[in-house]
Amino acid sequence: MELETPFNLFSLQEVAHLLRFLYNLDDCEPAHLAAAEAHLPGVVRLAHALDAPKLLTALGRALVSRMRQLEGALQWLPLAEQCQLSAAWDEGVR
């Protein structure tokens, strides 16, 4: 299956997770994100590309907990900066 622009730059799983989170922001809580862990960078970039501010805010809040340890900050800080997730970026810089 071939996806149309801008979705063609992302996997089908990333698009599916994005749609799930768009329709149910409660699933963006850290406890629920484990199933999407491998796809989160793509989901965040796609939400940024589509200018989905509510979803980006929810994902940014969820990423804050990942930024509290050095390994998480190193992994997520570039993405937080690229996608303007200020709360997560601030936590990672701390």
C-alpha cells in the first residue's frame, strides 16, 4: 500500500498510531505509549508536519518523563527541538 504526501514519508504503523492518538489524546499518557515506543519519533514528526498542536502538546508532556535520565535526553532532545516541543526540550536541557 502506498501512502500519499505527506504520509508517504512515514510507515503505515506511524500513520496508524498518529490517527489513534489524534482521536484519543488520552492514549498519549506514558503508560499507554509503550505499544508505540518504536514508532514515536515518526509519530511526533508527522504530527509536527501536519501541525497538530493538541497532539504535539500531549506527546510533549509524555516525553518529559523520558527526558529525566541522560539516555532519554540524548535520544529525544533533538526531536523535541526539531518539532518545537518546548516542555520536553526544557526538561532535557535541565
